[in-house]
Amino acid sequence: MEKMIIKTKNLSKKYKHSTVVDNISLEVRQGEIYGFLGPNGAGKTTTIRMLLGLIKSSNGEIRINGKSVDKNRIEVLKNVGSLVESPSYYGNLTAFENLKIIAKVRKIPDIRINEVLQIVGLNMAGNKLAKNFSLGMKQRLGIGAAILGKPELLILDEPTNGLDPSGIEEIRELIKSFPEKYGMTIIISSHLLSEIDRIATHVGIINKGRLIFQGEMSSLRNLNESCIHFHVEEIEKTQMLLTDRKIKFANHSNGFVISKTGYKEVAAINKLLVENKINIYRIEEQKESLEKIFLNLIRKDEENNVDLGSNRL
Ligand SMILES: Nc1ncnc2c1ncn2[C@@H]1O[C@H](COP(=O)(O)OP(=O)(O)OP(=O)(O)O)[C@@H](O)[C@H]1O
Ligand SMILES: [Mg+2]
């Protein structure tokens, strides 16, 4: 089993009377790209700030590499690079000069600065001042600063926010290459499922401060309820046949739909229709989109919590 890099236990953050992060237990293992997904205001940035020791948790524990962040903050965070919300930089300095400032404080040799500029694709930016950078270049500079110290763990809060599609693609490919090339583990937050789907190996979904799903991207996809759509010629006759045989189905404009089922049942229905001389034009599996799975999870979470509320009354 891969080494646990981040483990939180019942992590919570309360502001006055509102709980913005509610008892979350994150698990991120070595080499994962962990997509931290949630709608605006779900608590992603707040959680990330707690992971980085930038704000105090109200309750719970955070362990990075097995060590408590509370008790060993400096030691633990030495191996963590981060970019939270928009990158900060000195506008009147070049990319090299910006990184040089960080390198000096952290006693990192210049050779690493050049290496990083190459990695993030800013080696050609030369004497251009950071204030004249495009948004994508600024983001690259922020990522460069985050990886300067060769961190084992990289935490990126919405690194593609505000970028155009080609900028998003470039940053995505850059980040995706890190685990294999440099052995990094990555947490990347986003409010876009499509983005997480393209980049992450694992996903944690947060809604109103609650972690409502955590696991492999593929197990999220497996939550979908597929159904089988039969496109047939004589719809009424078909419906009568199915009703006679007590086969459950739903009407569809050009045929009918049955819920997720085994191949044998599909074959049996197909045979029944053929024997009754009904022309079948198409049999296809229809899967829910990932977006729908995400929305369903959120809806279920909110229903459950409304129920809890009403039970208490
Ligand atoms: N300092 C604070 N005081 C009070 N409430 C706060 C504070 N910081 C954040 N919140 C609230 O916590 C909730 C979660 O905010 P957070 O920034 O973590 O969300 P997010 O998931 O990062 O959203 P986004 O996708 O918009 O970046 C919000 O309702 C926000 O208003
Ligand atoms: Mg945020």
C-alpha cells in the first residue's frame, strides 16, 4: 500500500456560528493527484489553508507524512510547496529575480532557479517584468515558486482559475507530469468536475464543508446508473408485450428504456422482440454524465442533512 502523505481526522473550522469545514477526514497517498472538488464556498480554500498551517483548525488533526502539522509545523511544511488562490509576485522583477528572492531565503542554488524556469516554461521570458506577464505566465511563476524547493507534496488551489482553454490545457499537462517525473504527490482544488476528471487520479468532493465522496476517479465514475435504451419500430405493440411479460420499463419517444441489467436480460428482451417480429433499430447503454453523478451526490447530501434537521424538531 502506498504511503499516506496527508491524513486529517475530523478536521473542522468554525467561524462564529457557522461551520465551514465539517469533520472531514482526508486521505491522500503518495503519487496521487488528488482532486479536491466542490462548488464555490464549499470550504476548499479553508481546508487547504488549514493543511498549510495558515489558519488554525477549530477541531481535529492533520498529519502530513505521519507527523502532526500542529506540533511540527516548520519541519513538516519544508517538504510542501503551495499555490493558494492567485500567485503573489513582484511586478517590477523578472521571473528569475522573483524566484531568486525565494531561493535566497531558502538557500537554494541559482542552478535550481534555471531548472525550474525550464520546467514551468518561463526560461524564454528573459527580461520581461512579471507585471507584463499574461495570466498563464503568472500562474507558471506561482507554480515555479511552489516547486523551487523540490517539495514532496504540492498543494494547488484552483491553479487554472481564469485561464483560457489553451492556458488550462498547458498548466494541466505541466501538473500532470510532476508525480512521475519528480515523485510528487499533488492536491489540486477546483469547482469544475471536468477539470478534475482530466487531471486527477483520486477525488474528494466537498459540499457545505462536508466530505461527501472520497476515492479513485474510476469509482466515482462507477457510481453512475446506466440504463439500456431500445430503439424499436412498433412502440405500442412492444409496450404491450413487455407489460404482459411483467418486464419493468420506462417509455421513450422512440422505444423504451430498462434500468441497469445483466447481458442475459438484454438478450432475452431482444429475442422476445424478434420473435414477435418487431424491428429493432438500436440497443444502447446510456450512462449518466459525470456531471450528473456529482450533482446527484450533492443533492443526496443536502437531502440527508435536511432530514437530519427535521428529525431533530
Ligand atoms: N475569515 C472568514 N470568516 C468567516 N467566514 C469565512 C471566512 N473565510 C471563509 N469563510 C466562509 O467559509 C466558506 C468556505 O469558503 P472557502 O473560501 O473555503 O470556499 P471555497 O470552496 O474555496 O470556494 P471557492 O470555489 O469560491 O474558492 C464560505 O461560506 C466563506 O464565506
Ligand atoms: Mg477557494
